[in-house]
Amino acid sequence: MSTRVDWISHPAGPLRGDVVVPGDKSISHRAIMLAALAEGISHVSGFLEGEDTRATAAIFRAMGVAIETPSASQRIVHGVGLRGLAEPGAALDCGNSGTGMRLLAGLLAGQRFDSTLIGDESLTRRPMFRVTGPLSAMGARIESGEGGRPPLHIRCASGLWGIRYTPPVASAQVKSAILLAGLYADGDTEVHEPHPTRDYTERMLAAFGWPIAFEPGRARLSGGHHLRATDVVVPADFSSAAFFIVAATLVPDSRLLLRAVGLNPRRTGLLAALRLMGADIREHDAREQGGERVADLEVRHARLRGIEVPVEVVPDMIDEFPILFVAAAAAQGTTTVRGAAELRVKESDRIAVMAKGLIELGVRVEETPDGAVIHGGRLRGGVVDSAGDHRCAMSFAVAGLIAHDAVRIADCANVATSFPGFVEITQSAGFLLNAVAPD
Ligand code: S3P
């Protein structure tokens, strides 16, 4: 685990310049997983050098997959084929990563060896029944810790069979776990989602040559095929760009250009919400990169007004609520978020952590079980706690830009899970953000 670090974010601006954020976390995890199980050598470029995605790479190394790092953000993966993983000698540590653990649970359920998945304190609190339940219905043998939480002990199963499953909550992690187990199952595996979620697993399976039928909200595949090595180009992570999109919107006279940002429609709900609030975000040079739509985003300062966030857009911005809360705190009027109870089981309870921090900064926020009501106004300085949640830490750093005085943010080391180099990149764009030792 990283050593503890606090940040101090000072009022600053205007923000100017070109920003390139690191590679997409979701795609980086999946690229390593599928390349490891493919036949042949795959090159992954734009790989996120974050703690979460490196933990996934280390797990495959521990199962005998050779993964070279010719340079930063590049990986060469020597695939071992669907049945080529070796039994690991120790528990596999997913660190802070829910994506790592849930997808691996599906993939390991089909192996002919036992394995154990563990994680850090935050991950050990997160619900896993949402994957172990349907995987058990496919024939997997998984024992979990108290309350269905990690560690997960995955026993060698005598065989898996396909299922047709509708997850009770919209979750790309659950869908992906089932589809990955489906690679090892007899017959068809089908997932029908209550709301379409990010489709990276489906797209990447197709790119690696696995026959799969999918459309928004539905995916179906059968076991018994092969994955063929292919090269993966990982676009910049929209969720990392989101902090700069909101920062440039909030700070007067700002203009930032965010280069080659991944714009998968299941990820960009924040753009819809911010545009409803009055943001000025323009897309330039929209193009395809590695099968994903990317564009350069030009963001200029704009005054925001409060909105009711449309519930149908919630799954498409599920990782962006911490930063949306900051935008809402600075907007004129009231913003209401509903239908987002999932936020309570992310890396932290994001509704509680953001509400507490913003209240500390003088904002009126009322929590509800599945969202919050945020009354926009002026932010004052103060001390807030990110609760070790990377996205809350980065959101409070943006709040510090527009607060009346400096904002001190406790417990920021986990930003390295998804956004290595955040402090340096923000500084180059005009933030006055510094890392300091905790008191
Ligand atoms: C992810 C899916 C989402 C998201 C997470 C990454 C993925 O989680 O919040 O950051 O890579 O599949 P859920 O599936 O729990 O909604």
C-alpha cells in the first residue's frame, strides 16, 4: 500500500493549455486479461500505469504469463491460450480494484485450479455476491468472506454451464464476470441488462476473435472458441478527463484542450449533464482509435445552473458523481441526484464522503438513500477527507480551485490507482495543488 499523503489545493486560475490524461482503466484491465488468454503475442499501447491495472498485470504474471514493459504505457503480452494459466502459488492481490476482482472471479471460475482473490481494506468491504451469485448458478464453486465480501476462494469446478442472466443492478463488472466465465462454459451465456453499461468486454472479445453477439443492454456468447492475439490501443480515460472538464468549466477565463479522450457513449453521461447545466464543451477531430470513438475536447469557462440529473443518464456517468457534486456545488440553484444508490458501494460511500466534504466547505447538501440534493453557492476553504477514494480526492482538488481559501484534502495516495501523475498534470494546466505529508 502507498504511504499516506495529503494535498493542498489553492484557489487558482485561469486554466490553460493542452492536457493528455492517462489511458482508460477499464480497457487496460481487459486488454491484459484477454491478451493473457489469447494465442500469440499482443501489444497494448496507452496502457494505464495505475496501481489497479498493474495489479491485474502482476496477477497474470503470477499465473505464468510473460508480460514485458518495453516502455511506459506499453505492454507486450505473451498469451498462453484459454487453458494455459498456471496455478498461482499465493493469493492474488487485486489491491483497490473492484474491476480486477470481479472480472477475475469470472475468469478464474473456469480454471482447473484453485485460486484466492484478495484486496485492500476498501475492496474488502465491497459486495461480491453480485458476481459470486450468478457464477455459482453457472457451476462455479466460490467461497467468500463475511457478508459475501472478499477474500474469494475459487475452487476448481468440474465444469461450467451457460446461463441467461439479468443483473438486478446495471453493472459492467457483473456482466463482464459472467461473460468471461462463459468462455469456459458449455452452451450459451447471455446477459440482459436493466440499463446498458460499458461494452468494452464485448468489443474486446470480438477484437480477439471470439464470436459474440451484442447490442446495448444485451450480450450472448458460447464457450469452446479461441482468442487470437491482437494489438490494443487504449484511449485516454474519460473519467480522468472529467476532472479537467469540470475544472475548466468552473474557473473563469479558462480554456483547456483535452487530447484524444475516449467517448464511448456508455461513459459520457457527464457531458450530457454538464451541457444541461450550461457548460461549453466542444468536440474536435472526432475519430476512431482502436475501435473506440475519441475526440479532442475543448472546454471553456461557463456559468452553471442546477439541474435534476436525468435518472436514465446515471449509469453512463456512474464514476463521475464525485466531480458532478463539485460542479453542482458551484452552480446557481439546486441540483438533484436520484437513482444512484450504487455510489454507496464504490471505493468509498461516495454520497457520504462528498456530502461531508462539501458541507465542510460551506455548501448545503442533503443526502438521500440514492443520491443527494446540492444547493449551489460559494465554497470556503477547509479540511476535507477523501476517505482514501481516488475520485473523491481529485474532485476536492477541483473544489479547491474555486474555494475562497485553500482546501486541504486528507488521504490522497490512492489517486495512483487510476491517475498517476495527477498533481503534475494539474500543475501544468494551472492548478496550485501540492502534495504534503499528513499532519
Ligand atoms: C467498471 C464498471 C463500473 C465502474 C468501474 C469500472 C468496469 O462499475 O464504476 O469504475 O471497468 O467494468 P460497476 O460495474 O460496479 O458499475
